[in-house]
Amino acid sequence: NEGALWGGRFAGGPADALAALSKSTHFDWRLARYDVAGSRAHARVLHTAGLLDDAELQGMIAALDQLDADVVSGAYTASESDEDVHGSLERGLIERAGTALGGKLRAGRSRNDQIATLGRMFLRDHARIIARGVLDTIDALIAQAEAHPNAAMPGRTHLQHAQPILLSHHLLAHAWAMLRDVQRLADWDKRAAVSPYGSGALAGSSLGLDPNAVAAELGFDSAVWNSIDGTASRDVFAEFSWVAAMIGVDLSRVSEEVILWATKEFSFVTLDDAYSTGSSIMPQKKNPDVAELARGKAGRLIGDLTGLLATLKGLPLAYNRDLQEDKEPVFDAADTLELLLPAVSGMMATLVFNTERMAELAPLGFALATDIAEWLVRQGVPFREAHELSGAAVKLAESKGVELWDLTDAEYAGISEHLTPEVRSVLSTEGSLNSRSAQGGTAPSAVAAQLDALKEQLDAV
Ligand code: ARG
């Protein structure tokens, strides 16, 4: 087993079945450049500790730079016999620096502290890419909200008509959830910015190496305070995966609405041709596949999280090989979101809203009944009674097959002396919307203020 990182105490090489099972280069190779960066930093602390002289450090860095360039160009790749990215890159280093020098680099480090560190470096980079994608989606929602400042739509609870709302208010509800996702990624990064390098296999190093120097070179804020925690914990991976799943769920929820809105029955939106697909048999079809894939991929992201948590749940301290299973779920989560976010933001940005139809439907289904009840409260009627009286108006209108504003003054008066003709001031979508003007409400003035607050928080992330 030439080139393996271990073997001194073994009489023979691993069985083919073990070698195949053990192998991770097909997925951990994407950490190769982070591994080389870690090696450069490690070489420098070996030098500071007096374990590499000046010429050796220079030779080591030159060989690592060459290796890095060969990894980037594809001139150097993992071979069939390499177990993982770390072993393969040691082979590559020795090919470039010679055995005497190349063989010195492994002192004071372990694949256990390496992999825990490289994973964090990878995820920190990808968290930034994902945050950018979520911000683009938020920008698309804001642009649609700003393009339709006064458009009304039916607001729903239980998917039933509830109260009229502004389309912009509805769209920004999704934006706020996504803003929190971006904030979560930024907050997560504080916990991810701690480097396990220097923890060794589990107990730290006896060689006088400075973990904080490595941490600083690799862009971390600090080094871990506990080498066992550094090598064996993966909560930082799990938290990343949870935020990724939450982003997936948030994209799925807005996508579900786009799917409904694009139906003949709703007819609220038309999808841009560039973000819809056709049918191989039905020539008329225009399908919301982007939104459906977003809904589907949320399931996949949840699966990545639950798989990782299940891997972690029974593990005793410190490192166990089970932890090799930590990478594919988080890589998949990052890949999935990086694929999905540009499609969802593009779909959102290009949606065409049928605002006329939405406004027409906004007050239907007796959606102004709450306005009648609240109007009565403003006339001094206790809400409990006001609710009953408005309910009686709904019952009457429903039995006659008309809307609330079609009932006559006499019919209102017949329900209660409190229901004077002045009640008509709230029997319109506009009156209803304008009345909900406190912070967080759907009045145009409140939504304008909301938009300012949202932009302020976006500027702060
Ligand atoms: N390939 C391993 C992983 O992904 C690296 C650490 C292996 N350590 C060990 N002692 N076998 O977790």
C-alpha cells in the first residue's frame, strides 16, 4: 500500500472491499486547495517552532505552491490508491519536495484536525455565496413590491379569503423570512470562524506549534480552546445544514404560492417563458418547474440535515470514522442552493402579476366582515357583539347570494340600529387597506415604512 499515511504496524495492505469503502477522494477532493492552504500555514508554525529551517520552509512552500497550481490546472489529481485528499496531497508534496522534506510536514497534525478545519473553510466560503443568492431573491421580491405599491389581493388564512392585503405586503413577508436566513448565515459564521487546526488527533500537539497563527493565516478569528471539541464536534456543520434547509423551506413556501397563482383558477401570475417549461405531449402547457423543483429540493435539503444529525447522534468523543459521512450532506446542501437560488430569483424577478384580477377578488368572500366589526367597535359597540352583528350581515348576504356592499341600508338597519349607512366607508378594499396603518399593517403608508425598515436591515448584513 505504497503512499498510504499508515501501514507501519500492518503486515499487509487493506482488503479491496475496505479500500473501496474507506475511499473519500471522489468527494473530498474539492477540499484540496483548502488542504494546501492549511499545509502552508502548518509549515510556517513548524518553522517558528524550529522544526523546519529557513531553507526547508522555503522549499516546502515552493513545493506546496507548485502542488496548488497543479491541483488548479488538473495536472495533479487523486490516484486510484489514494484514500483521501490529505493522503493524496502528501503524496503529491513528496513527489515535488522529496521524501526527506515532504515527510516532515505531517508532524504535529492529524487528518482529524485537518478535515474539521477544511470543512469549516469550505462552508464559510459557500455560506457567502449562498447569502448572495438569498439577497438576490430578496431584491427580486422588493423590486416586485416596488413595482406594485398599491395593488390589492385577497389575503388568506387556511387558504380561505380572510382580509384584503397589498400584494407588496405579501411579497415582503417572504423577504423578511429570507432576510433572517441571511442574518442566520452571518451569525453562524461567528461560530464557524474558530479553527480546529493544531488539535492533532484529539489531544493537541507536543511540538510547540501555535494554533492561533494557523487560524489567522486561514482567515479564522481564533483557534479552538478544546482539542477534543475541535476534532469531534460537527455542530457547526449541522447548523449550516439547518440554515440551508430553512432557506430551502422558505424558497419552497413562496414557490408553492407561485404554483397556485399560475393555475387557471387563480390566474394571478404569468411566468416568464425563460422560467417555465412545456409538455412533451400537451402543446398548450406552461409549467412552473422552477417553483416545483424548489419545493422538491427543500425535501432534499431537509434530508441532508437529518442524515447528518443521525450520523452524529450516537458518537462518543473524540474522532470516529463515521465523521467522514459529514461532508456529502453539507456539500450537497451548498450545491443544491447554489443551483436553486439563481433560478428562483430569476423566476420571481420576471413574474407578471394580473393585478386587475387580484384586486377584483380581494374583497370577495366577505373579506370585509372584520372591517364592519372593527367599525362598530369604533362606534362604541363591544367587539363580542360587533362580531355577531357582522356575522349576521354575512349570513344575510350569503343567503341572498350578494356581497356585503350589496345589502341595503334598510337591511343593515334591520340587523342592528348601530349599522347606519356610514358603515359603507369601510365596505371597500381601499378603505379596509388604508385603515390598517399601524406598524406592520397592510396600509400603503405602513408598507412604505416597512420597505424602508427592510432596506435598512439589509444594509446592515
Ligand atoms: N477522510 C477522513 C474524514 O473525512 C479524514 C480523517 C480520517 N482520520 C482517520 N483517523 N482515519 O473524516
